[in-house]
Amino acid sequence: MLKLIHIEFIKLRRRKLIWLMLLAALFMPFFAFLYFHYFGDTGIVPAAFYRWSAFGFTLFIILPFVLGMLCAVLVHDENRFDVLKQLWIVPVSKLGYFFSKFFVMLIYSVGFMLITAIASVLFSVLPGYVAFEWNSIGFLLQKCMEIALLTALAMLPVFAIAASRKGYILSVCVTLIYAFASFFMTPINLYLHPLSSVSAIISRNGDIPGLVLPQAAHVPMALLCISVWGIAAVLFAMVSLNRGR
């Protein structure tokens, strides 16, 4: 497994698009800066600024879309050139192959949210909108790490579909549908879609101003939703990889 993960990271060196996608982590912090600059607010509650910069569209749209693109990139060459058939001869464990790529996605998600957290602090503290406090920065980092880990798990269904298909188009379409479905399903029920369940977990203490949930946050139910979708995704991926033998 460790060798497979090492190989995946080596292959990423040639993927300039993957590194460029990290710039998307700056979008919402910059937008939050423009938003509060327009109204000229100062002395803002840190969590209120972070809701715009890290806990809103970053969770529902931007990070899932970036991870969906990453999923397509990670499996594209193997699917396109039928490398998988050679890998099974080596042999390479299908679970090892799948989870080595998932681990790369997980690390990428963590890096993306770390950049978002750093940018959120810079765009809020330097202009004077938010006072520099270690407690608020720790709160931001904690929430960003929760979002990074849980969103990576929530994207397992998209990754499973990407691993079973050739080309980018279907993966991108599935990613968009998957992300927007969570955006529209969250007001209806938090525990039907994994990304909606992620929002329930990060707001479980009611400590994010302006983030109102349609239901009371129930962490075990949210984890169950993410787990069920994740297990189903892994089983689907294993069946698809076995057929591609």
C-alpha cells in the first residue's frame, strides 16, 4: 500500500493542472474580503467571516468539484491506456489500488482546506475586519480539518464512478450533479446526502453564525449516512475493477 501511495505522489509531479486547482482555495476567502469591504464592517465576529470564506460554498460546491476533478485525473491514464489489465497481472490488490488513490485525494483535501484557512486568516486579520485571536484561528483550523476529512469520505461515490469509467466528461458531470444535489437537498433532509451530513457535523454545536439547519444536528446519523454511501461506493468500485480484469 505504501509503495502504491508513493507512486501516486510521484505521478502527481507531472500534473500541473492539479497544482493549479489549489488556487480555487483562495476564491471564497477573497470573496469574503470583498463582501465585508463593500459594507465597510470592522470588528466582525471571526466565525461570521469564516462562514463565508470556508464553511459555505467551499464545503458544498468548490471543494467537492475540485476533488471530483482530481478523481478523474487520478484514474484517467490507467483507464484510457488499459493499464489496469497490466496491474492485475503484477498482481496489484484492487483494494490497495483504490485506497492508494483515495489517500492521495484525502491529503489533497487537507492541503486545500489548509490553504483556505490560511487565506481566511490573511484576508480577515490584515484588513482589520477580524481581531487576531488564537482561539478563533484554532476554531477555523479544526473546522477546516473536519471539512477536509469528511468531504473526502463523502466524495467516495464520485471516485468510485470515476474509477470505473474512461474519460473526464462523465466524471465531471457526476461531480456537478452530486455537488448541486447536496446544495438543494440540505434544506429538505440532512441525512440523505453525504455532503449534507458533513454540514450537519461541522455545525453540530451551533457555533457558526448564520448557518441555519433545517433539522437538529445528529452526528451519529450523519456518520451513518456517510458510511453507507462510502461502503456502497467501495463495493461498486470493486465490482467495476473486477470486470475490467
